[in-house]
Amino acid sequence: MFRVHLKERPPHNYRETYPTPEQAGQLTFLLDHLLDEGFMLINTLSATVSTPMGEGEIDALVAAMDRGFRKLGSV
């Protein structure tokens, strides 16, 4: 299980995980991008890796996330 945080520093408690309004917009952008790429994550950018998934699926998710972060950086 993992969760992507758009914070400058890792959060140390649950209060620090709440996104700012700007980060909430960035999360929505990334979620829409990932859905367009064929990946469905929940609104917190949390996901789990299951045993049927192989390296191909994980590499594809990492590549889609990378493309999303690059697009986010150019917006």
C-alpha cells in the first residue's frame, strides 16, 4: 500500500497529510491524468499492489506517474 503526498517534506501525522487548496488541484490533475492512462486511484492518490501484478504493471504505473508529474510541472 502506498500514498503519494505532494508535500515538500514527508508528513509526520495525519493533520500534515491534508492537502492545501493548491495541492488539491494538483491531486485532481494527477488523478485525471492517471485515469486517462488507464489507472484508477482513489482521491488521495493511494493504492495497493496486489500479487497478480507483475513488473510490467508496476513499471507502467511508474511511467504514467512520471508523465503526470512532468505535465504538472509544466502547467
